[in-house]
Amino acid sequence: MGDDLLLSVQDLRTWFHTDEGVVKAVDGVSFDLRRGETLALVGESGSGKTVTSLSLLNLVPPPGRIAGGRVRYRGQDLLRLPGPALRAVRGDRIAMVFQDPLTSLNPFLRISTQMVEALALHRGLGRRAARARAVEMLEQAGIAAADRRIDQYPHQFSGGMRQRVMIAMALSCDPEILIADEPTSALDVTIQAQILELIQDLTRRTGTAVILITHSLGVVAGVCDTLCVMYAGRIVERGPTAQVFAQPMHPYTRGLIGSVPRLDRPGPGRLVPIPGQPPVLADLPDGCPFHPRCPSAMDVCRRRYPGAAAAGGGQEAHCWLHLEAP
Amino acid sequence: MTPLLDVKGLQMHFPVGGRWLRGPRTWIRAVDGIDFHLRRGETLGLVGESGCGKSSAARAVAQLYRPTGGQVLLLGQDLTRLDGKDLMAARQHMQMVFQDPYASLDPRLTAFELIAEPLRIHRARGLLKLARPDLARRVDQLLDQVGLARSFRNRYPHQFSGGQRQRIGIARALALSPELVLCDEPVSALDVSIQAQILNLFKDLQEAFGLAYLFIAHDLAVVRYIATRVAVMYLGTLVEVADAAELYRNPQHPYTQALLSAAPIPDPQVEKSRSRILLAGDVPAPDQERPGCPFYDRCWRRMDACLAHPPRLQDTVPGHQVACFLHHPPD
């Protein structure tokens, strides 16, 4: 591993203790993030992508608990960092943007109050300097008349504008990592295009690495270097985006790509959906959790979860099709 | 031949404010005079961004909202002039599938009761003759048609996944053997792997029963897959209508062009070589009458002429209509 390794997640497990039993929302997730890289966690609802991102900064809500694993960042394990040390990283070195900016902004406070607070806390800036920096960030995020609008309340902004505010706020302390959880899923396509362009533009300028959580393969194809596909709490395939799209190894990845209708291709070629229903996390089958829906399922798939099988170029998948059966 | 559905000058304005001491009443012009028709067995995709009025249009067509203007002719009968039992009788031919399969099914009814409900209601009003054993047989038949096991008939909505719930919603809509189904974002709450299953189900049902769909969606790729013709809506008006193949190959309105260029394509090779038309700003609020083109504020090809009066939807080539002065200079 080179010096540019920024964050290393190893065997992360986050479990929820519910009345129905233990729900393993994240069950053995590992990935590396390099400086300036944009990495996507892709999956359908319940695949564990959001819980993974919350676990990185120890933000899992109860009854969820981190049951094991490591998140190595700058020689320390974020999962074992005491409160004050973790808070110094959170929001400063590693910042987050959520899907719904309305619930993550305080509706009672002006934008200026919320932005100045973060800058004063993490950067130790005085009020005036912090405000100047906040206005500068809002301007970079494409908010016109930022000097006036910074004194408005969140409800006075449209959905797209609120997401710009969130991005400006997240990037105001020059983080090394930006975690963006479905940042454009609540937005219309024309606004989505603006926001993705903005994230790419700002992070490229500062060399910030991005972990993008999304269910949209289209968004991934446009902006991400590396792709991790999640299913039932695990990363089932990962690799360079172009390579994974061109030659998916895992039947689930192949199924996802085949399920999405294409804007640039004429009908009426038929979509090939993945059969069956999404997995129920509290009641996963033995072996590979995808086997009940898998067109290539073999006997071994029902018994044991496969290890990683590597192709060249950093691509790997957890699938018995690419492994010697035990 | 008269079309199955002919919508003329449809207007759906909602009043806001205007109560005692609350200032003057204003109107949200959700749908502001649109015309379209639907032939038997075809799918008209209605696309646009949130707030453009596409759902209001569908609800006004279904008479769930009573339109504030215009006509909705279903099989030649103007629904806006009908009430009560007459409306119910006419509306049998037109059913609706909603976006959220969680919110649109009564949690206290079983799958059987949910699917039987429209049959029972129409039987009780004397609009349908159906003996008790026939009703059970019809529900089983509908379960088969939408791909749900008959053994599921006594389960409640919470025992189904999102995709299965949407199948129940579709079975309910098909119960009265309609000729037209209004689908309001029927797959947008579903995961992609399930979305493809439901889209294929819509196609199969159309083929089997000759159904016509008014298919509302914000996802342009989904619409391309399902629709034979496409209408693009912006701020309460239609800006472009064309055959699906023609619209995607040759979009004419600057808004359609921007919309198509903004939608991501799940292919890194293709994405690398695409250029985007980035629109400035957001969709304005539909609460005031605008003298000119509704798209003027965000248009990347606007001219002075666009401010004077709104462009009308007119043919450029037969079957391809555009409302834009770039294609029809004002007189």
C-alpha cells in the first residue's frame, strides 16, 4: 500500500439488537480509500451502505452497535477513539453530507450561525473571520448574493440550494474525506447534475477524497473511480468503476446493470430483472445471501459464504463461480 | 377514430390563502391548460420534474380532483360533467396505480379484500354482476396475472415487500377490466432490481389485455423503456410531445434537451464523452400568471420574444409538437 492510503476499513461489523433478533446490517465490510479518490458504495435499500458510512464516524443510532472491525485513519482506529478526539475528526477532517438537507440543518438557526459555529469550533476562527470564510464557501458552492443569504433560515432555500449550503458547510474546514450519503436522491435530475458537478469541482480542487453512497448506477458511472457493490450487509464486488461495469464478476452486479433501463438505447429490448424479493436481514439464508435469487447458484453457495476472488486491476468479488469449491 | 382519452385545455388551479384576515386568495396553477390524447393500447409517458404538475394532471383526469377548467373525454364522455353513480360507471374503464405501495393500501385489509374491494363496491352499486364464487375466482385470476402466489391472499400489506405490494396495487387496478390505467410514478419507490420486474409486468399486462397507460415518471430512462409516446411537462404546461423514439433521438425544446443531457447513464464509457447542459436555478413557484414562456428564467436559448407571450404547442414535423419560439417564430 502506498503513502496515499487515507482510510482503511477492516472487517467492519455493525449489528442491531432488535426484538426479532440480531440484524447484521453491516457484516464484515472492508475497503481502502486513497487521497483524492471518489469511491462509491452502491446497493439497494437495506444493503447496509448508510450504516457503513455512519459506522465510520461512530454515529450508529441505537439499538445498533459496532460489533467489530477497525477504521484506520492517520494511524488511529476511529472506532476506539475517545469522544473528544473523535469530535475533532468528525466534521473537520471527515465531513458528511446527508440525503435530506432539511433534516440535517437546524431550522431555528440562521445559516450564518450554523456555519460560523463549525468554523469557530474546528478552526478556532473569530466571528468575523469565520463569517468571511463561510461566505466564501457559499459563493464557491454557487449561491448568489451569499453575503445576504447567509443570514437567512434553512426554509428560505429551495431543496437544491439547501444541498449547496450543506456541501459548503461540509467543505468549509477543508476536510480530507467527504462522506456523501445519497446527496442527490431527493433532487430533480437537472438539480442533481448541478450538485454532482459541484461536488466534483470542489473536491478536485482541494484533493478531498469522497465516499459516495448511492443506489443509482448512473451517478456512479459519471463520477466515481472505484465501485463497491453491497448486498445484505457485505461488499460483494469491488473494483475500478469502468472495469466493473465492463466485466462484472458477481451475478448480483451483473443483475443490477441488466435491471436498469437505458436512456441512450432504443426499446423494446427487454430488461432482465433479478428474480425474487430483496433479502430480509433478520432472516438471511445460510451461505451466500444472494443464492436464492442467483441464476448461477450451486450447491456450495447454499452452505458457505465465499471468500474474495481477485481478477486483475484491483477487481474482486465474493462468489464461488470464481473460486475452487472446498 | 375517436381516441380512448381526449384531454382538452385541462386546468387544475388550487386556491391558497384568502381566508378571513389572511390576505388575498392566490392560485397555484398546477396544470395550466394542457391538451393530449391517448389511443387504445398505447403508452403515453408524462415526464417532468417535481412540482411540474404531472401528478395533479393525472388526478384531474381521474376526477380525484375536479378540474377547474377543460374537458376530459373518456370514450367520448366528458367526465368533468358527471357526478355520483354516472361518474363511477364511466370511470370503470379507467383505473389508477399510485406511487407509494405502502401508503396506498389499507393496512387492515388482506390481499384478498384489497383486490376484491373494487369488485364489491361496483357490485353493491349495481354496476357489476358477480356471484360470490365468481368473485373469489376473479381474485385468484388477478393474483395469477400479477405474479403473486394464491397462498398469499390472506396476508396483510406489512407482510409483503415493496414490489409485492405494488403488484397488489396493480391487481386492484385491473379488477374491473379497465381499458386505461393511470400510473403515477408506479416504480419510483422501488429498488432497481424490483423496478425491472414491475416494468416488465406492465408490458406483459398491456400485451395480454390491450391496456392503454398514462405513465407518469420523472425517470426518463424508465419512460423510454415503457412509453410509445412521450409528453414533457414544465410548470403546468406541455412543452413537447412526440413518439418516444423521435423524442429521445431528436429533442427540440431546450428544456427537453437539458433534461435528457442531465440524466445519468449507467455506463462509464458513455458518461466520459457526454456533455451536459446545466440549467441555472430552480423551478419557479407556479403561483403567478406569466406573460411569456414558463421556461424563460432557466432557458439557455431564451430570446426577447419569449417574454411577450407564451409559445403554443405546435407541430414541427407531423406527430412532433413543440412549444418554443425557436421552432415557431411568433407572428
